[in-house]
Amino acid sequence: MRQASTALELQTSGQRLYEITREVARWVADQDMEDGLLTLFCRHTSASLLIQENAAPEVKDDIIAFFGRIAPEDRTLYEHDDEGPDDMPAHLKTALTQVSLTIPLVNGRLVLGTWQGIYLFEHRHRPHRRSVVLHLLGE
């Protein structure tokens, strides 16, 4: 059994879903493992990770719009707004999604469905530097 880890450093330019499937798959392939388990961990409280549809761009737009409705930017709703009106809604969106994902590796490939992609979901409007840690355990 072997293990490998790295961190993907990502520059975001505002609130949206950033597909990272290719970068993750490239790093996994470089590890030359056949079978195992990949864990991804987002080191932030105002961004999260999703596995989601990667064929129809409207899906990403609808997800952003939906989360905007369930965690609106309205300063009258929250006490915490240290970094602006998107601050607390960003934390709520992260709480409702996830900061870690686990994906099986079989025959040297990540076991993702036909239309599944891996995304960093940036919840803030301002650009941010985000770090996603990858840890692969396998052989």
C-alpha cells in the first residue's frame, strides 16, 4: 500500500463553480497507482467541493441561483458580516455542501460517472486563492 498527497492551488475570480477534474485526474495518473481511494479536502470555510454534472452549463448556473435563494445576501438576516454581505451566506453555502470528497480509483482511473465532474464551488464574490488537498491511498 502506498500513499501520495499534494495541494492544488486555485485562483478564483468570483462566485461560481470551477471544474478541477482534469487537474485532479492528471495528478492521480502521475502517481501510477491502479486501485485505491482519493480524498479531496478544501481548506476553506467559504468555498466547498461538489461532484456535479459537467455537460450542461445551465446546471452550474441553476446551482448558483438555488444557493442564492436559500442563503441570500441580506445583512438584516445575519449578525456576522465582517467581510461584506456575501460573508455569512458563503459560510452557510459551505455548511450545506461539503469540504471533502472521496472517489474510488479502479484500474488507474477515478470512478466518476459519464457526466460527473469535480468542482470547487467558490461562494465569495471577490477573487480568492483556494487550496484543495489531494490524498491518494492505493497500490
